[in-house]
Amino acid sequence: MSYHLKAIQAAISKINSDLNNIDIIKGCVPIEETQLNVQDATIKILKSLGINSRETFNIWKENQGDGKRIEGQKKFYNMVKQQSNAHWKSLKNPTSSVRHTYEKFLLGFKIYNS
């Protein structure tokens, strides 16, 4: 088994084991945290899920979307919206802002700049 495959499997195991303990996934978001801006919420969620690359993000989306990345993507957008509702509503296209933020934050995207 290659080193990269082992690393990916370890990342998946960590993400899956952490899923039950993450308040934002359970919908238990403290009120004071709902006022983050979209960019900060995106980064906070990625960090809390242990996602640091395009590859691990794609794996997470597939797991959350029952094999369909687009469904996992929608779940991620909903998590960000929950954390940044006021700012989310003020943006014309908030999903574009989320996408730009994670593409800048995650290793493997062209605009990565961490």
C-alpha cells in the first residue's frame, strides 16, 4: 500500500471518528458564533474537520454525500451558512465566496496561499 493511500485512509478515519463530536455538524452552534463572516466560518469549519487539502476535502464531500460530491458540497455550504448567517445573507453569491476561501486555504488548488 502506498504512503499516500495510507495517509488518505488515516485522514478518513480521523474525520469519521471526529464527526460525532463536532457541534457544528450536530447543529449545536452557539449563538455567539453565528456572527462570523463567510471566510472565517469556512476556515474554522475546515480546521475543525481536519481538512487541509483538496484531496481530503473531496473525500469528506463524498462521504457526506453518500458517494456524491455535490451533496457533500451542499452540506458544507449549509455548515458555513449556519456559522455566518448574517454575512451570508448580505452577499450576492455567498457560495462563490466560500469556494474562493477554501481554494485559497487548501493545498492542491491553484490559488492555494496558506
